[in-house]
Amino acid sequence: MTINTVKLLDVVALTVDFPEYNLWQGQVGTVVEILANGAAFEVEFSDRNGRTYESIGLRSQQIMVLRFEPVSPELWYSNV
């Protein structure tokens, strides 16, 4: 597994703005579907009560996976 691998149910943050969807860099969503053989992902954005307010397809360069555990330097630098 590489550090840049996006998986189903990963928590991700936007790295770009999507004003047409009222979504902004840093907003957090969940990967709910893998599209185009892993080239794109359906990401669902929900409020604190779990209600989805937007769901859009995004490319990997438009999101970053949020890590909740330490990542080893070897893994990080081997993928830069």
C-alpha cells in the first residue's frame, strides 16, 4: 500500500474549491465509491447529524486522505 492510495470509506479533505457545489478546500468527506478503475472517487459530504448535503465525483489530485495513525517516514518518502 502506498501513502497516496485512496480506499473505500477513507476520510478525505478537499484540496481545491468547488463553489458551484458550495464546497471549499479543507471540507471533509467520505469515499463511498471507487470510479474509473481508481482514477476517480465518489465522495459524500455530510453534516454533523449524518445527513448528506453533497456527493460528487473527484479525482485523486482534488482530495487528500486524512491519516489518524502515524505514517512511517520510509512509506512517506518512498512515494514523494
